Amino acid sequence: MFSTADTIVAIATPPGRGGIGVVRLSGPSAHVLARRLIDRHALLQPRHATLATIRRPVNGAGESGGPFDCVVVTYFPSPASYTGDDVVEISAHGSPVVLKAIVGFACDAGARVAEPGEFTLRAYLNGRLDLLQAEAVADLIDAVTPQQARAAFDQLNGTLTQTIAAIDGALFNLIAQLEASVDFPEEGYHFLEADTLATSIDGILRRTGGLLADAGRGRLLREGMQVAIVGAPNVGKSSLFNALAGAGRAIVTEVPGTTRDLITETIDIDGVRVTLVDTAGIRETDDVIETEGIARARNAVGVADVVLLLLDRSKPFSPQPLDPLVERHKTLLVATKADLPAAWRRAECVDVSSTTGAGLDDLRQRILQAMDVEPAYDRPEITNIRHIRLVERADTALRRARNAAIAEGGSMPEEFVLADLQEARGALEEIAGKRAPDDLLTHIFSTFCIGK
């Protein structure tokens, strides 16, 4: 676990050149160290942008260094800062050389270079964010589509935290009443009758069930979906891939077997991140390289969320059973070359033309419908696999508790129900970080970028 007693420093803006770059300091000595770096000895005014000059540190001969860069310094005193500690942000010219030098000057003055995610970790440890919100910070930074950003911001804004807290509150109420019964067995009084207890647990199960019902869609919004384009050689796979990608990424020729390897491209379909995979045409062949490409195509089908099985509409239709691997996945039948005279038509196929663009919008919507990733604006969604697993654990424990509550006509000792309810509550508390072990925190925050 990182030390919270140090003052840490890092570049908070992305690598590369820009008009501006930000160096962030946080910790008990952030204000003092920042004043050592600039030409102003007066105290910095809280939350006021202050024009200053960064000066080179004193050299080995004890001589003060000259001016280095003109900057704007903003001081955020504890506890009203992002981390909850004193924070100083130095906005300098966005040259990597300049920003790295300022970090070096700060380290010479007594700061330590921050580890990845250490600023947000301090915000969590200081109670500025719970673990759900801290994870949402990383998701918001990594968002590449509007829907991903919306889901991450909702979580950062505390919507999921409030939902989990409401479930936890209902559980706490049940546990308190059961513990009262367990603590005073001599009175023979039950604070909750078996039927009432089962009904209360059913109400909580409806809430956890609702979260889990939306979990698949939420995970796809966060992580994106993979779509494999498969079919026989020369059926139009690479042409469709290029049309959906909006660029000539794949080679298109009249020669069968042109595509030998997997080609991927990430696109945005109505705010959902979709990774397209163009595959080799599946056929019998003695070509060693093409055989390997076909094997990779089958592997791509095995991990795809949706499979686009392409059929050439301009050639006679020859009925044949679908590949067993394709049959086990959500598959859309796509009739290609809709700009040419049709040799056949089938109602279940989406007709498209990669040449004219006809049918592409319909295909995009059918892809989203296949995975049910329409955003649920009226309720929070679980998008993180860690959260999903913990809600599943809580849901399982609640079901055990309900079964115990009504077992043997409600005469089973309340300790059995109580143990399962406490396990369910422990899982929910782990989501928000109330019971998060140090190794989990280290794992989560180490995935953040440096400077956040």
C-alpha cells in the first residue's frame, strides 16, 4: 500500500506536446513545496489562479537558478480538494521536457513521484470518493464512446452507490431485528415472523435481480462488444468490414482467400464500442497459410458477442447447415451485394450493399438489438465485472436466507438466516470498499494512469 504521509507529484495531463500541461502535487507539504518552486514567497490564495515563474533550483555552489517557465498555480487546501489533502496544480507550457523538469524540481524540493492511481487512492482513503466512484474515474478517463462516458459519469456521480446503499440499508434493518431475537432467546419473542421475513427478503431480491438483469448490457457498454464477420471466400466480408469501419483497412480483390489473418477495427455504433473482426473465408483448402487463417477465424467466432454470417445474394442459394460453432452464438444472417440482381431472398437476412451503403444503418441497429445494449437512462447499471460478481454473491446468499427462513415451517433457528444475510451484506460492502482488502485496493489503483 502506498504511503499517505508523503507529498507526491506527477504530470496530470496526457503524454505528448500541447499548449498546456499540468503538474499536480498532493500531500501535507504541497503548499510549501510549490512556493519553493516559484518566484512568489507570499501564501497562495485558495482556489485562485496565480501567475508565477518557475525557477531552477539552487545549484551546487549555492547560487539560485534563473527563471525556467511562466506558469499558473492553483492551490486547493485540505479537505476541499480532489484528494482531501492539500493540492497544488501548476499549469505550464505543454512541452514534455518542461513538465518533466518541473516534476524533477519538485522531487529535489522534497516530493516523491506518484504511483499510478495514487491521487485517486488518497481521495478514497480520505472519504472523498467510495471505491465505486474511484473505479468510475478510471472508466471515465478510458471512455471512447458517449455511452461509456455516460455510464462512468453516472457511477462517479453516485447513482450506483445510492442504489447499493439502499439495498444495504434494508439488509441492515433485517439483520438488526434478527439479532434482537437471537440476543433475547429467553423471551421467546420473534421480532420477525417467518412469512414477514421471507417477504422482506423477496423485496431485496427484486433489487439485486434488477441490477443483475441489466449487468450484461452494462458490461458491454463499458467493455464494448466484438463482432466477427464470417462466411465463404469472396462473399463480401472485407468489403463489409471496410464499409462499417469507414476506411479501406482490409484488402479487397476477386481472388478467393485474400484475407489470411484476422483484421480488427474499433468503431462507434450509437455510443457503443464495437470491435469488428474480419476473418478468412471458410472453405476446404490445402494451403497451409490459409488453413491457419481459417482456424483463427473459427477462434474469433468462439469469442465473439455477435457473428455476422455473410451470404452472397447475387449467386444461387445452396442450403447447408450452419457451422455448429456459429449456431451456438448470436448470429445475424447478412445478404451481401444488394446492389446486384438478386438470385434469392430470405426474410431473416439483412440485405446490404458495401458499394452503395444500402442496409448498413439497418445492420448497425440489428447488431445492437442482438445484444440488447440500449442504454437504461432511468436506472443505474452495473458495468464492472467485480461489482457483478459481488452482487451475484449477495443474491445467492439472500436466496439461501429466504430458504432458511421458511424451512421446517419457519421453525429453523434464526442464526442460519442471519449468517446468510450477513454474508450478503458483506458482499455489498465490498463493492463500495467498506471491506476492501489492501491487495484489492493495490490492484484496482495500479490500473490507473500516472497523475490520476
